Amino acid sequence: MHKTKKIKVGTTIIGGGEKISIQSMLSVPSSDFDGNIKQAIELEKSGCDILRVAIPNKDTVKIIPEIKKNIKIPIVADIHFDEKLAIESVFAGADKIRINPGNISSEGIKNITKVCRNFNIPIRIGINSGSIKFENPNSKILAENALENIKILENLDFKDIVVSVKSSCVRTCIEAYRILNKKTEYPLHIGITESGTEKTGIIKSSIGIGALLLDGIGDTIRVSLSADPEKEIETGISILKSLGLRDGATIISCPTCGRATIDVVSLAEKLEKELKNLNKNIKIAVMGCPVNGPGEAKGADLAITGANGIGFIFKKGIIIRKTQQEKLVEEILNEVKAY
Ligand code: SF4
């Protein structure tokens, strides 16, 4: 894995092989301070590591200290067009600034870097295919644009940088990050931008982010969905857990077929919901019948296998008891607690 530079964002480190952080963005209208604070608290609870907030005007800068009073995770101010908003956000307590250098003047960039340097605040250069001057830019153009902007900041003696090169096209996005990864040591914020509605976006983001993480590329992730931002966090956690990059419960469940004698679907869903915030690495298999049940149970820490309408509970592949379907969730949760 290509080790990137460590960048400090509030109390969190991005890069250098540190834990891959999950980001999301507040989606409540910027003018609704109470709504933003409420959503920020919910996102922190659901596992968000770094939270971004849009700062479209002077009035919304005031929201930064208000949010910070209520959460512990770092906050990133998302700025377009107006460098004064970036500077004021730093004064207001933002832990990182995200800019798209293409829409801020060179004098503006100079002023932002000066203040960020004084306050030790990093900048994310956020390049999006929709915001650079070429129509449908390819991966090479995206990566080159990011490298040019890195150079601009470095020439201003600013090196506290995180970079992203997002596209809504999964292939373009993956290729752009692969090019960039070979040419920079700055940590990469990865994600598929504007990936779509919940169902499509989860698929596109999982493919894109997953492929990059498997290549060892990516220091922080954002799943971008036209949906509740809590879904972005849930998906981010699932992607990291699927690749063994985050601790938690993994539920293995069979697709069920005519042989199933217990309700695998509802059992697996209930367990997944109950264990979603567990920080313990544990694998639980839920299998409908003895065809593959004992086999999967061997590879799991705990397992349920249905047989003749009854559930058998396994621990490390050995049956420890049998129980009625209605009691299975409760019993397995007790086993998880004790594990
Ligand atoms: S474990 Fe049994 S119920 Fe589940 S898919 Fe396989 S054969 Fe069907």
C-alpha cells in the first residue's frame, strides 16, 4: 500500500495508514440552524467520523461554532466562489476547508492558504468532473487538474492538503484516483460523486470505493447518495467492514430456498439492526437448513441453523443448544454479549 502523508483534521488523522475515516455532509437547508445541529448529532451517533457543512453565505458561517458545541467529530466547511467565507470559517472554528480551486481567484487562494497555515487548518482540493472547464473530462484530465492545483498550493508554501478527484462515472473515477495515487503523497478522499438514489448510489459507491480500497488507495471515504446522510454512513461502514477495514459484526446469511425451515430473512435483518453499532469483530451465520448450515457455522464465531422448524445455535462450529425460532434473536444476542 502506498503510504500517504498524515494530515490532522481536528482530533482525527487522515492518511499515513491511519484508520480510514467515513465522512458525510449535512443536508438540512443552511438557514435551519436547529435542523443542522440535530442532524449533526444524529450523524455522529451513527458513526460519522468527519462532518462537512455547506457554507454558501456569511450568515451560515455562524453555524460552525453552534455545531461544534454539540459534537466531538471534526467539521469541514465546504466553500465555493468566495474566499472570504473560507477565511471566516477558519476563524469560526472549522477543522478543515474544502474548496474547488477552479472557482476561486488566485488571489483568493493565496489569502485562504495564509489563514489556514496560521491556524494549522488543512485544505481539501475537491475536484469534480462537473466543475472543471472540459466537457466530460476523462480520468487523465481530472488527475492532472488535481496535480496542477496541488502545485498552486505548494508554490504558496502550503502542504497541509487532502485531495479528491470525483466523477459520477465509476470507471473514470477509479482511473483518476489510480493515476493520482502514483503521483502524489497527499492523502486521498475517495468517493463517487452524485452517484444517484439510494439503491443505485450504494451499488456505484461500493464498486468504486471498494475497487480503490482493494488497490490500497483511499484514506477517507464519502458515499454520496440522494438520500438521508445516515444511509451514507451505514453504507460507508458496510464497505469498510466487508473489506476487513473496520471492526464490527458481520452477518452471513443464506439466500433461503425451499429447504429453509426457519425465517432466515427476518432473523438476519433483526440481528443486523441490533448489532449495527457493535465494535467487536464477530461473524454470525444464519442458515435456513443443514445443507450448508454446519459448514458455514464452522467458519463463523456464532451460527444459527434451522432444522425441522427449530434453530440450532453453534459456537465455533459446535452445537451448544437448540431453541424455538421466536427465541433465536434473543439467545444469539446474549451469546454475542458473552463472546
Ligand atoms: S442453507 Fe439451506 S435453506 Fe439456505 S439456501 Fe442453502 S439449502 Fe437453501
